[in-house]
Amino acid sequence: MPPTTPPRRCAGRPVIDVMPTGADLYRVFRHQSRGPLDFNSTAAGTSPAHGRFDSIDGSYAYLYVAATPYGALAEALLRTHRGPSRSERLLPVADLARYSLARLRLETPVTILSLQGADAGHVCQDIWLTTCDAPEYSMTREWAVTMRRWCPAAAGFRWRGRKDIDEISYVLFADRVAAAALTIVGPPYPLGSGTGLALATAVLERHNVTVS
């Protein structure tokens, strides 16, 4: 479907799944902004600097996670397009040091709207919704508002990662996820050293990006 504002109704059967209790999720978070369990209530408006399914007006808070640590790292560290030259494919350790990787666990089941593959057709969309670039995020946020209205039971969305389609990404909504639904498993890994740096380096190297 070409980039367009969402219709009022869609003649589809949205695909709803349930993530079970005990499922692990992974999140990369910036130390100075918020903790690993803190949902973001920032009003994104039309700014391309914010995320794909952020709240436009701050009326609901959101949290991005991934099914594996590799998916979380790829989406967080490879947001900007990196060009063909070596200098354009370097990521300084100082930049990595601002972030940590946390492992989270679901303590209650969470209902998810699937936007993967053919499932997107049941909300009158296609691959554009989860692969378009940041200048079109103002429109994908409108779709988020509409899909939340169409699927009031859905506590989040699921889709294939933009940077690595082998990985699964999620966004969860604070107004539909129980307060104690997520817990932290073990201490987060700082990405500037030790195990965190090793994981980040391995993911970046898979994408031909070098830690400098």
C-alpha cells in the first residue's frame, strides 16, 4: 500500500497472538534518558527524530523491545543509513558506552497485533508500514493510533526488524500492559565494555559496521 493516511475502517481480520508468561524480550536503552523498564511518554508529533510507532500527542507511553539481543542491538545501533565508505561505517565505542542491553521477562501474558508478512494485509497495509524511512514516521504513527482503535485488546504490535528481517521487533503500550508485566532478568550489559561490547561488536560486524 502506498504511503497514505489510514482509512476509518478496514475489512480485514487482524491477526492477534499472545506472548506467554515467561517469554524473554530484550531492550537497548540510553542511560541518561530512562531505565530498562521505563515506557516513553514523549509526544513525537511529526518529528522524524522519534520512533515508528511513538505516540503523536503523548496520550500513551510506549516501549520498544526485540525477541533476541541481536534484534534489539541491530534496531538500536543501526537506525541511520551508513554509506559505502569505511568512515561512514564506523561506530565509536564512546557512542556505544551511552547504552546498555537489558533482558526482560513477561510475568503475565501480553496480547499482540501481528504486522508480519501477510498479516499486515488484515489492517489494510503492507511492508511499507514497517520498513519505510524516518521522514514517513509521522504517517506510521497515525496508523498506530488507528490500529490501536481497531484492536483495543492489543497491548502492542509485532513485526520483522527493519535492519534485520530475520529478527522480530515489538512495541508495547503502557496503558494496555499490566504494571508488573515486565521484570528485569539479571543486570543490564553496558555496551561500552565487556560482554555488552562483545555482543554489540558481533552484531555490527554482521552488518559491515566496525567499532572504532
